[in-house]
Amino acid sequence: QKEVEQDPGPLSVPEGAIVSLNCTYSNSAFQYFMWYRQYSRKGPELLMYTYSSGNKEDGRFTAQVDKSSKYISLFIRDSQPSDSATYLCAMNQLGGNEKLTFGTGTRLTIIP
Amino acid sequence: KAGVTQTPRYLIKTRGQQVTLSCSPISGHRSVSWYQQTPGQGLQFLFEYFSETQRNKGNFPGRFSGRQFSNSRSEMNVSTLELGDSALYLCASSSGFSGGPSSYNEQFFGPGTRLTVL
């Protein structure tokens, strides 16, 4: 079983909809929770990160971490066609240096 | 500031050959990490180099190796290529220093090298 599980999709939603992306994990040592976005033929770019539990908001994006359930989410409000990409969750342990453990990614398409 | 660059962008090799991939980090960054990305497994951590020393290692066979030079540029080598090594190989750079317990040291990814093994 993978340490981080993510529904690969694909997920298609109409423009303007709220998108919910999720990951579950099994390693309770994870303390840093990241969401990366990857466009076709590009490397991943960091969207948001959260340390430990809680919510974090950045514009149209909200990240939530529930460590008790080992469950993290990314919400995208007022989705735009430019949000069409693969979204990857990633996690790291305290003192884990640069070793990230990724979910397999969810391919998202926003339909105009 | 220039981003992370990787060369070559595309490679085609045959089984049994070996390959070397190159990564130039963002100027001033001392940590370079390598990841393998495949459709089935997603991104998997290969190893990380910091100041020319391997600091972290993933669960890949010894055919996968790397090194880092004094200018922080890094190379990754795969020997005796297998069909299953076909993947996108990504490198990421960061300062390598933690900003504190609640601070995430962002890794910046390059565009990757697409390796096809025939």
C-alpha cells in the first residue's frame, strides 16, 4: 500500500465550479503538506503548503489538513480553464530534508 | 533569476545501455533532488545531494546513482537500462537549509528529461 493515496481522476468540471481534490496518507510522521500543480510538459510548481493541521487560504485556493483522519484537501473556487492541470499532493516529515512523498496526481480539466 | 534547467529534454536508449542526465539548480541553491515520474507510480524520490554529499536516498536499485559537483550542478546515471526505466526524470533544487520547524523549504522543479527505453 502506498504511503499517500490520491484519486487519479480524470476530473472534469464546468468553469466556475468549486473543485475538491483529496489525498489520504498512512505515515503519521508527515508534518508538511503541499499541493503542486503540473502543466503538460512542465515540472511541478508549488501552489500551497501547510504545516501540521489546519486551513490555509490563498486567493481562490484553500488547503485543509486533518491529521487525526490523515486526510488533506485542496479546494479551488471559481475554477478557470487555466486551472486545467494535474494536481499533486506531497508530504514531508520534520527533519526529512528534501525527501517528498507524492500522491499519483489528479488530472483536472475545467470546461469553458 | 533563471530556473532549474535539465538536459537533455528527451532521450531514447535501448535496454542494457546506460544514460547520464544533467541538472543545473537555481543559482545559490545547494540541494538537488531527483525524482522519477511514471503514470502508474507518480513521482518517486530517488536521492538528494547537498554540498556534494548524498543526504537522502529513496528505494531504488543501485543501478541508479548520482553525484553533485562543487558548483551544485548534479548528474544522475542509470546503468543497464530496463524497459521499466522509461519515465520522466525530474530534478528539484532548494537552498537545502530549513527555515525553522513550521517553514517549508520550497523545492523548485525543472521541466524534466523524458527517457524512453526500447
